[in-house]
Amino acid sequence: MSKLSLGGKTSSGKLSSWVQPSFGDFFGGSGLNTLPSTKGLSGESKSKARSSSADVGGKKPKKRKGEPQTSKPEPGVFSSRRGSEENQDEPWVDVHAPQTQAELAVHKKKVEEVESWLRVHLDLKGTNKGGAVLLLTGPSGCGKTATVRVLAKDACCHIQEWTNPTTAEYRTDDSFRESFDPASRFNSFHSSSQTAAFQEFLLRANKYSRLQMSGDDGAQERKIILVEDFPNQFYRQPGCLHDILRRFVRTGRCPLVFIVSDSLSGDTSSRLLFPKDIQEELSIHNISFNPVAPTSMMKVLSRIATVEASKSAGRISVPDKAALEQLCSGSSGDIRSAINSLQFSSFTDFSLEKSLWASKKGKSSTSAAKPSARPKGRGRSAKSTEVLEESPAIGGKDASLFLFRALGKILYCKRESYEAGDVPKLPAHLSEHQRDKLLVDPELVIERSHMSGEFFNLYLHQNYVDFFSDVEDVARASEYLSDADFLTAEWTSRSTMLEYGSSVATRGLIHSNTARAQAAHQSSVGFKPLHKPHWLHINKTYRENYLTAQSLFISFCLTPVSLVTELVPYLAKLSNPMRNQAQITFIQDVGHLSLRRLPGRLKLEALCDKDPGLLDLDSDHEETGPQSTEPGTQTTLPGDTTAVPTLPNSQEPGGDLPASQPQPTTAEALLDEEDLLIEEYDSD
Ligand SMILES: Nc1ncnc2c1ncn2[C@@H]1O[C@H](COP(=O)(O)OP(=O)(O)OP(=O)(O)O)[C@@H](O)[C@H]1O
């Protein structure tokens, strides 16, 4: 690739090496300090910011997550190293960083989507339309950053990237010393200064252009602000970030790109930092990346292995296809992890045959070497199931399943026929229970869904009926679900029985579905949309009502259950309850069991393929589990006594009640049925 075609990256690479020593000497010699924000601003990429800080402070550059050894240099720099005398220990993820769109192992459509967004918003500069914000989400190592870098290079614009200032950087700051002053609070200093530094970085990045150097063309004026590291304070108070973004959207002049990687069990960070309402308010465009597809991953790995083998003069051999496949499946769509593993395996005294992921049980190469051993008629799904059921390779990534896929595995319950002779024979009277071999391991599926068995059961309960075609089967499945509930009802044995409960529910459900009992006759159910359990909604309303009742009628000193089941229905019977407006509204809402308000067909919320599942629940619910918050059990409502919502007119409930109204002092009497004489209070 010619140097010219590398655009700004090459020139910036050169410039930084020209600029760096001068400033490094300056700072080092004079004892002057760099501000974190200046570093964020001046650094075009993390690597540069890191290397300059290393020069100044004499510290080692911080390691990027998931990357081995060195800090991440710019793609442009790597391309010039390709094929030249690069260090043997250089991470291959960096050496083989993609340079063109064609080299990216990301789905074409995603790349095009990002490209068209960038094209539109890079050209808006000067139109005073404000700043545009793009949010890229997806699992770690699926190429989000690589895509932005390649596209920025194509569009001849440079990337200005924010890096969280490290404590070492603060150490050089005068205010750091002040922070040890007993009068000042260290924590507040640290968090507020990180936020302030971030704010200043955005302001400066937005306001000032890069210094023009000889060799730069005008096009290099264009830039993208990239944020992948977030100040910790934002996780504690996302509102801070939202305020900064509001300001940016009004005054911004260049596109701002955020990259947030999903966690194993769902995109919790992006939901916390960029909730739906903020995305709508600020018109943040969200593009969600998928894990790298195995075919693309295979291509990249084979290419890298071939190139490295040819360079190594025999020290590295190209691993066979089976070993590469094993690597792909072990990396769960994380290309960085796959390439790192490939490099690790290629050390001379660590050939693939001996390598850690060439299966603990030594079955990888042997099984793959005999593809004919696989029974005929097993398609892709069977193969992927086999992968799922294998114990994960050491050095491979933790495999995880999104809830949507995990539920599908249970509900569609793929089977395969036994080979002749293998068929287990059940006695004649049990022949109706004869089933083909199951291709899923329900316990493993639950484990990989990163969700408690009880919640998983809840989702199954909501969705299973659509997958059944016989009412007898439904009855049997519902019995199994009830049994599972029953197993975990007793709190003393709950922790032990939880796993049994989920096994009974999942295996019972799979077994009951006779339409899917034989592999050859598995009826095609087609695609069925999945829904979130209605229980989540009911439970949420139930908790809210309890909390509201407690805050509105606090002076009655009744338990939430008594309030909602005794006091409020009673007040609802009074024609003139003489309460404040908030109380009257609540009484009308909750105190009546009106026929008119019986819901018709429920409108359920669809479950999407990336949903983490616990969308409507507070984290404390996960530990509590569904049973304990079942209406009527009232014992373990986490929020019961702690979080009381602030409601209008709720400060002095029942403060000025006439004599005809139940008084707070009669609270005990209210519990006694004999004293509940309607005639005494009802004016009619
Ligand atoms: N063909 C390729 N496509 C994408 N990335 C590749 C390719 N070949 C090598 N890589 C390297 O794989 C790594 C992909 O990581 P990247 O930083 O883009 O992931 P990410 O989705 O941003 O996740 P994270 O948030 O964890 O950084 C990069 O270091 C990139 O250089």
C-alpha cells in the first residue's frame, strides 16, 4: 500500500514522532504538568496519549482491555510494518489490523450503515446543525473500533479519542496534592475532575482544529470524536453524561461516536449510560454489531496463519482446519480473542497439537479428522448444538447465549434419531415416553443464559403454549412447571432445590411436547415471537401500589398488605372519603375490582434477540426470585419499607379528616372485623 493512500494516519504517525520528543523534553525538563484533558485532546489515539504519558511520567503505558502486552498503535502504522522487520512479539491483532473495508470481518451491512451515518454527519460541519451522536454497541472484540478506524481513514478524517486519565496523571497535578488536604474529599475530587476533564475535552475537541502541519491537506480538518472509555462517575451518575451530551448536541460541530461493549448477559452498560429516552431526546443513532460470523473469522485466521507461517521460516506451521474451527468456536465471535489465541498457540514450544484449546479431552483434531463419523442428515444446527455442548476450551472465551436463543433451544428442542442398535428400549407400558436423542443440554443452556433458573422458567411459562399442538401435552407441561415451582417454594431448601426446579421445568416441558418427540417427525412450528413474562409487569405494578399505599396512608401504621386489602377497599366503599386528591385517585384505581376494568387480551411486550431479559426488574429481584414476591406472601418485598416514592399531596395524609372518616388512631380497630361497621361511616 502506498504511503499516500494511508492518508492522515501515516502522516499523523510521523508527526507524532516528530512532535513528541520536543514536548516530552519540555515537560520533563521544566517540571510543568500536563492536564489530563490536554492529553485527551492532544492524543489522536489511545496509543499516542499513552506513549506520551509514558515518556513524561516514566510509567508503562496502560494496557487496553483484552490486548496482550503493548499499547495499541495506529492502523496506519501497522500497515507500514506489515512484511517488514516487525518485532516477533508484536501482537498479531495489531500487525494484522484491517486497513480496508474489504478486510474487515464485520458484516457488510453494518459497515455500510456506519459509513452512511458518518458521511452524512461529517458533511454537516459548518451548517450549525449541532453535534450528532452515534452509539455503537455489540459484544467485545466484534470489530466496532476497527470499523470506525477504517472508515475514518477512508473518509480522510482523523479520530480524536478520549482516554480516561490515570491516577498517575493526576499525581502530577497540583490539585492532587490538595486532595490529601483533610478539608477536601478525595472522592469528590477524583470523580468531579474526571467528569470536568471529559467535559473540557469535548469542548476543546469540538472548538479547535488540529494544528496544520506541512503535508496535511485541507480534508484533514474533518474529525470524529471517539469515546470508548467512560469516566467512572458516569456509571454512578449517568445524568452527568446526559447533561454534557445535551450541551454537545446544541453546540457540537463534529460527529461524536461512543463505543459501548455489551456485557455477557446483555447490554447493561449501554442501557445505563444511554437509556431509550435519552437516545430519543438527543437523536442518538444506535447501531448494534453482532459477534463476528464463524466464516469471516475463519477467513481472517487462515490468512493470518498463512502470512505468519511464511514469514517465520518454518518456526510456525499453519494449523489445520479443525484446529482453526476450534479456535473460532472457542472465541464466541470475538476476533481479538481468536487472533490472540492463534498467536499464543504458535509459539515454537507450543504447537497446536499440544495447545491448551486443542481440547482437554483430546477430541478436537480427532473428531474433526473424521467428519464422516457424524451421522448423516445433521445440518448446521446439529453441529452448533454439538459445539454448545462441548466443554469450553481452556483459553477460549466464556460462551454465552442471549436469552432469546436460549429459550429457542428449549422450546424448539432439536432431536436426532438414534442409530440402529443404539435405541434404548422402554418397556411396552412406557412406550409413549419413547423419545429421540435430545440435542440440547437444558442445564447448560440455562447456565449460558446468565439468568437464574427461576426467571428462565418464568419466560418458558409465558411462551411455551405456542409451541404445543396438543392440549394434553400442554396440561402435562403445566404440571411440570407447577412441580418446579413447588420444589422451590420452601425457603429452607430453596438454594439446593433451585437447580432441580429448573431441570424439572425445562426437561418436563421438552418431554411433554409429543409433536417434537421424534427427529424425523418434528413438526415445523416456524418462527414464533417470544414475549416477556406478564408476571414482570404485574409484579412491578404490585410493588408500586404497595409503596404508594404506604406513603399515602403512612399514619395508619398498617402493613402494606393490610393497607391494600383492607383499608383501601373499605375507603373505596365510602361515597365521600374526604381525602386529598392523590389519595382519592389511588383509592379509585386500586380499591375497586371493577368488571369494567378487567383487561381483554393482554398486550405483551416482545422479547428481542439482544434483550437481557430482566429489563423491568431491579437487581435485588434477581436474588429474591419470583416466588418470594408472589402476591399474598408479603414477607420479602425488598422495597417495602425502604424506598418510599415521593408523591404529590402525600405529606400529611388524613391530617384533617372529619369524624365520619376512619382515623389513623383506629388502625388496630380496623383489623378487627366486628368494628368495621359500614353503617357507622357510610352516610347513605
Ligand atoms: N479482519 C478484521 N476485522 C476486524 N478486526 C480485526 C481484523 N483483523 C484483526 N482485527 C483486530 O481485532 C481487534 C478488534 O477489536 P475492536 O477494538 O475493533 O473490537 P470492539 O468491537 O471495539 O470491542 P472492544 O470494545 O472490546 O474494543 C482489533 O485490534 C483489530 O485490529
